[in-house]
Amino acid sequence: MTSRFTELAVDCHDPEKLAAFWCEVLDFKVIDRNGGKVEIGSWVPTVEDVRARQMSPTLLFIQVPEARTAKNRLHLDVSPIDGSTDDEVTRLLGLGATKTDVGQGPDRSWVVMADPEGNEFCVLRTLAPPN
């Protein structure tokens, strides 16, 4: 017996706004909306595909009434695929992200950011082919 990692749930105040932000960041599409929940992904999951192999998980934004109260214990890492890390940070700032300090120090190769609701994520090294 095994399980599959199928989705990562994110509690938030505004699922539509947060889903729109992450769709822009990751080039995902909305694949489901239902009662205060918005699911996004790079593919439309089917039971058969998931059972057959490990697929990329989706992100599920769930509306909750309470506010976030502490640093996230789990966060996403993203890597730019067609530009530099600095260029990606600039793009994400334009989408509504902010740079944040979680004690990482200044001499790191990654940049810690927060989405529009304050959830931390990191921008890692670029995966773009060298020029």
C-alpha cells in the first residue's frame, strides 16, 4: 500500500486572490473552484493518472477566518527557468510579493519572499540555460 502526494493545502483569507497570484508565479491554471476553495495546477488530475505514477501536486487554497500567527513551518521553493534569480525576484515583487526576513542572513544564494497573504517562499538559483 502506498500514497501519493496530490495537493498542498494553504489556509488563507482570499482564495481567489492567492490562487491568481500563484497562477502567475507558477504558470498554473485554476482547475477547480468550490465553496471557499480554489485549486490550481499544471495539469488536471485524474484518478487513473495519479494511481499510475507520482504526478506534480496541485495547490489548494482554502478560506479560513483566522489569521496567520507565526512563521510558516512549511514553504514552497521556486526556481526561475528562463531568467536570472534577480529578474524573477523583480517580477514577483511586481505581482505583489514582498521580500521578507526570517533570519536567513544577508549572504544567502536564495531570496526569502512572502506572497500577498504573508506566506513565506524562497526563490532559488536559476535553472535557465547559460547564455
